[in-house]
Amino acid sequence: MSIEAEDLAKEKDIFAKAVWLRTNGKQLAELTELIEAEKVTSIIGATFPLTAQGIYDAHALSETHHAVGKIVIENQDNFISQDAE
């Protein structure tokens, strides 16, 4: 969050703070349990293929700062077809 954004938030009496994430395996495991128990839902706003164009398009969407939900890059090689069984 920029200083300008913090100042604007203060002007509007809104508390805003930037958060830097650090990897934490225990927290990730807890999140996984919550998602599997359907107590938490991840909102996926857009998906793109793992290609040069897909990465370009995902990055372009991210730069608009208007993306709603998470931007997901899919690696099709990691998916197993239901028909394969």
C-alpha cells in the first residue's frame, strides 16, 4: 500500500494497512482444513493457461487493480481426466 493510499484512507476515516505474507506450513494446513470443511471459500476471479499468452493476460489483469477474486494460472499437464480411470 502506498503512502498516498494510506493518507487517502485516513482522510475517509478508514483503517488500511499493507500486509506482507510469509510462508507458514501450519497456517496453510489449517486453511486447507477449513476449505475442505467448506468453512472458507476461495473466490477465483479468472483463470489463465500456463502459456506465454496466459501469463501476459494474467499479468495485464493484475495490473488493472480491478481483478475480483484470485487470478489462477492452470498447468493443464497436472490435471487427470476423469475419463482416464
